[in-house]
Amino acid sequence: MKKYLLILVASFFWMDSDGQDMTALVMKVKAKLDLVKDYEAEGKMKTDVSFIKAPIGKVHVYFKKPNLFKLKKDGGISLLPKGGVTVNMNTVFATTDFVALAAGEALVGGVNTKVVKLLPSNENNDIVLTTMYIDEANLLVMKMVTTTKENGTYEIQMSYGQFAKYGLPDKVIFSFNTKDYKLPKGITLEFEDEAKPLTEAQKIKNKKGRVEITYNSYAVNKGLNDAVFK
Amino acid sequence: MWTLIQIELFKIFRRPRTYIAFAAIFSLIAIIQFGLKLDGDSYVDFMMRDITSSLTIEGKILNGYQVCYITLQILLVHVPLLIALVAADMISGEANMGTLRFMLTRPISRTNFILAKFIASVVYTLMLLIWLAIMALFVNMLLFGTDDLFLLKSQYVVLLKRDDIFWRYLWAFGFAALAMTTVASLGFLFSLFAENSIGPIVATMSVIIFFTILSTLNIPVFNTIKPFLFTTHMIGWKEFFDIKVNDANEAIVGSIQNPGRIWQSALVLFVHIIGFLAASVLIFKKKDILS
């Protein structure tokens, strides 16, 4: 009996220490990201949604602590997942009020990562749950799956290059769910016959949308005016 | 021949009826511009309600290119009526006034006579389209500015870059000229069979309305005849505003989704024009002119 009790107590301590480790790891990543007070990045954005035909466009991304974020297209019209692109690492880490739980390990883009479940303590937070895939050696978030109250679940995958020291990605792939799109031909005044009905596999594929942003340059900690975010 | 065309153009542009079409286009476009300038955002919100449920659209959607597309979509269905007003009056109007027989006493061939009248009605059609282009494209560009063009199709949406649009409009107006010339040639053909203008004008419009309804109805039994109706091909100008995508779903700037479909539609319309004109010449050459 004593033996079982000892194992139970030991496992509690092990679980508790593991939980602390995850908070520590998350705080380390946050500390790295905290080095960035603001940035202005230039890149190219590709919108890949089955029912959207859009060319690649140049974008400017602005961030300022604690959670100001703006994505601007260089002229023209931009299509972004609803409430989505503003969900990024900086906004997730804007709060310190969270619980970080270990959820194993996983391989993301050939990199071994720790899987961390991040639960905000504040129940008014729009983010319900974030699962982070953290490269422990380099303190980089490789992938993030965020579930929000208003706009469903987003998956953000990141790859890093020369700005890895600030925890800023070179490429971000933002995946989200889309709804069906169809307008009556009477409204669009199209006379041609109906397209062939989609297979179930195509329908599932079509419900996933992606926005890819490839950054060419970052200007970090150069100071940004708040007017940029209006 | 040139003198004959000049005389016919003089006759067309001397009549007040001719300017009804120009005034109508001006008023209609001015009304659309006024409405969209005043409450365009509500119109855009209404149009975008399906897509904004999953996407946020940022930018100036209601720009000159967008307003021009909306205008053309509405007007190019009704412009045939304005063209029929003149084209369907070309021969019947002369017959009604009793000048047809008199004119044919002059030493000109019937073929030249009818070709001159046809060319004059085509010139009128083109001038009406140029007026439409000035009002719908250039004035809207001035009033609303220019930006990317965001188009809602029945199955998907298309986003065209600002510098990839103007050339599409030029081609679209060129195509519309072909479509409207088809209407003019039909009205012209009908004008051979009556001695007053009302009949041919109403007949031309009836055919266009009837065929347009058949083209719009998505009933399988009608789908087989749709490709043979010229009204199905009259909206081919819209194809210039559809863009190709590569395997990675990136739109290819400067491309057209179905150039083959445009050529096919243009060919069908051209064959109709030639057919209607040839029929007009043949019928007129054998016609017993009594008025």
C-alpha cells in the first residue's frame, strides 16, 4: 500500500514539475518575443481559397506592443480570414494570465517540438485554447492552433530565417475554415450551364482556406506611430 | 458609297429620336452614380453579405472600375432597345414617309443603298457605345477613382489588380460593339417587312426578350438550344473579367480564363450579323417597293 502511495505522490510531483516546465518554456519564448517592441515588415501575401481567384499582393505588416497589429496591402483590395490574421504570436503572448499544459512532442517541418496547451485564465478572452508546437532548442513557435469564440479555429505554421533571433518568422501559413459560396445566376447574369457537382473529398478540401505571407524584410524596434494602426 | 453613308448619317442624327438613346444612357448612368455615391456602401455590404461571413475585405471596393461593371451589367441588357429605336426604323421609316420608292429612282444599286443604311446604323450603334464608355468608364473613374476590381460570380469571386483592368474594359467594349451590331442587324432586317417603325422595333425587342429568357432559364431541355441563341453570346464581354489561376491557385495577371469561349461567342455573333445582313440584301433586292 505504501509503495502505491509513494508512486502516486511521485507521479503528482512529476506532473506538477512538467506543468511548471511548460510555463517556464512558454515564458522563455515570450521573453524572446518581448525583445521586439515594434516592427514593420514587408512581404507578399497569397490568398488560397477555393472560391477566390486573387493574385499575389505586396503587404506591409505593423506590430507594436502590447497587441497593436495591422496588415495593409500596397493599394488595392485584400481578403483576409475574418478576425484571423490579427491572431498571431504577439497577440497570444500579450497576456501573461494563462495555464500551460504539456501535451507531448511532435515533429513539425522536420523539427522536434514540445506540444503545449495554452489556456487563458480570463474567461472573457476571445481565445479559448491555443496549442503551440515549440522548438525548445531555439525557443521558436513552429506551429500554433488557436480556437476562438467568434471565428472558429485557425492553424498558423511558421518557418524561420534571419530574424529567428527575434522569434519573427520568414513565412507564415495561416489555415482557416471557409463557408460555402454560391450566388444565384440570376443575380450574376451568367448563362452558362451548371458546373459539375463536387465530390465529397473536393467539398472538404474546398472548406479549407489558406493565407500565406512571405516576409522579405523586417524593421525591428525602429519606433512606430500609433496612427499606423488606425 | 461614302456619300450615301454620309446622307444616311445626316438623316439619323437630324432626328430627335436618335438623341433619346444618348439622353437615356446619360440619365440612367447619372442615377446609378448618384445612388452609389450617396449610399454605395450599403449596396456593397448587401452584395458581399455571403462572402463576409468568413472573410474580411479591406480596400476601396466601390471604385470607378466596380461602378462601371455594375453599370454595364445593368445597361447592356437594355441598350438593345435603344439600338432598335434607330436600326429598326432604317427602311420602315422611309417606307412610312413614302420616300423609299423615290430614293430608289436615283442611279444607285439596291445593294449599295441597303449597305449604306446598314453601315449608318452600325455607326450609330458604335457612337452609342462610345457614349456609354465615356459615361460608364471614364466618368466613373473620375468620380469614384480607380482600384482593384472585386467581382462576384455565381461559383467564385475574382480579384483583378488595378493595372490589369483597363485593357479588359477596352476589349469588353469592343465585344459589346459586336453584340450590339447583331441587335442592329436584326432590327434592320425586320425593318424591311413593315411600313411603319413600331412593328420592327417591337419585334426586335420581343425576339431579344424571348431569347434572353431562354438563355437565362436553367432548364435542361433549353440547355441544348442555348448555344445557338445570339443572346447567350451577347454577355461574352464578361469573360474578359475572368482570370486564370495556376496549380497553386494564384491568379495569373493579364490572363483570361476562357479565351476560346470569347472567340466562339464572337464568331456566333459575327455569323448572325453576316446572316441578317445577307438576308436583308437578298430580300431587299427582290422586294417590290410600293411606298
